[in-house]
Amino acid sequence: MSRTIGRLPPLNALRAFVVAGRHLSFSRAAEELNVTPAAVSQQVRQLEDHLGCALFRRATRQLLLTDEGQACLPGLAEGFEKLAEALAAIENLDEGGQLTLSVAPSFAGKWLLPRIDAFAIAHPEIDVRISAAMQVVDFDAEDVDCAIRYGGGDYPGLEVDKLLSESVVPVCSPALLEGGEPLETPGDLRRFTLLHDDGAERDASCPDWAMWLKAAGVEGVDAARGPRFDQSSLVLEAAVLGRGVALAKERLAEADLRAGKLVRLFDLRQPLAFAYYFVCPPRKRGLRRVQAMRAWLLSQAAPGPLDYSI
């Protein structure tokens, strides 16, 4: 007679029988299950009552399987092995698999991608999928594990860790300094092309050229002239190519500054109110792959001002 799941004996009773049948000992089964021998005996008796037959013959100082016990033990043992494999598959999925990280294109290209190989080496079991988009991810509607956001840090309903502060510095290609025109003071900018960042990721504390020149006390410079770009990474690429001088987010320009593709001008740095934050929904925070990415990003975040002399 076939049995439906609803008519199966209690799982604890089945487990007690399988372990006792493997050891042919209630005492050794009790040690493995971390219960008392009496508890194992009670569970087996409950199973025997449910099935209407004896599963063990209790001889002097010996426990033997009955024909019924011998008939069902291999299948039940295999069933528990399959159950353990199924649960292990869930654990393995948590440990590795694919992790989707949402991040703005400029931060992905300029800060994250130069470093991400180190994460792959440290965590070969995790396949990282970078979703680079300007739109803020909706964790309830999209299959995204975590994100890096640029903002004020107030993200209700999300787990939040601050990664990096940001500041703005004027930068240009070293080749621009070798062109014959001096570029030693902010006033010298009147002879150079200004590159403008019209990207969506701006905040009130992030100056445009008009604000920066006014704060530097510079007059006589047309702050509106020069090409405009809708992503910070494009502004940096134009500066690397020697197309002009840019007001750059320092974290995004870090790799180009360290490589000597860009140089800071005038030793001026203006801190910004916005910063970069690691965020994830609470339901994702406990996943090992998310924990691994969070810990790695925090380790990569510089603790203080950047030093490009290294």
C-alpha cells in the first residue's frame, strides 16, 4: 500500500530507527542523536505502533533487525541521505553561486572594476554580476543582492554601511602641463578648456566650475564654456586625453591619478556631503555571499585621505 506524505510516521521516529538500525544499538544511536537511550527506544516503539509490526528483536545484550526492519531500513537510510543532500544544496547556494551587485556606471568603471579581480581570487565560489545603471535599484522588484549607492546615507528599510567619503579636486593630463601655457594657479584656468560633469549623481555640496572658481576667488573666467558630459567617467576620460581641466570626484579619479594619467592641480580638495554606501535588504544581509562582498568592500575602502605618491 502506498503512503502519502500526510500518512508518513513522524520524522523523529524514522530518524531514530535509521540510526539505531545502523548501529544495532540504542545507546550508540542516543550518542549520535544527543538524546538518551530511553528516548531512542520510545521513538522506535512509536514507529512500531504506527506500522503495526516490530522492527527490532531484543535479544540478550544484542539488538537485531526483524524481517520488516531489514526490508525498510535501506530505503529509509537512502531517504535521509537525499534529504541531507537537498539541505546541503541550499547551503552551497548560500555560500557561492551568483551575486548581483548594483552600482552606478562611473563608480563601477573607475573604482570597482580595477579591484574586482581581487574579490574573484579570494572567493572563487562566487560569480559576481555587476548591474551598472543610473536608476536606483528596487530590491523588492529586481533580483539584486546588494548595491553601492552614492548619497546621504539615509536609506530606510535597508542595511547600510558607509564605504567611502568623497571630495572634488581639479585634475588634468600631465601633457597639458607641457603645452607651454602655465597652469600654476586657479587664475591660469582662463587659458584652458573646462570640462563639465552634468551627471545625475550630484549633490548640493558638489561644486560646478562657477561655484569652484568663486570659492577660489578667481574672476575673469567664463565658467560656462567647455564640453559637458552626463557621466563622471566620461569627464575623466576627456581629461586623460588632454581635452581640458576637470573637476573630478577624487575616488573615481584615484586609479588614473595613481597611474600618472592625471595630476591634481593647485593642491585643493573640497569635501562633499555625499558618500558611497554599501546597502542591502535585511533578508539578504545573512547570505554568506553578501557578507563576503560587504567585508571585501569595507577592506578596500581607504581609511583616510588618498596619497598618490605611493
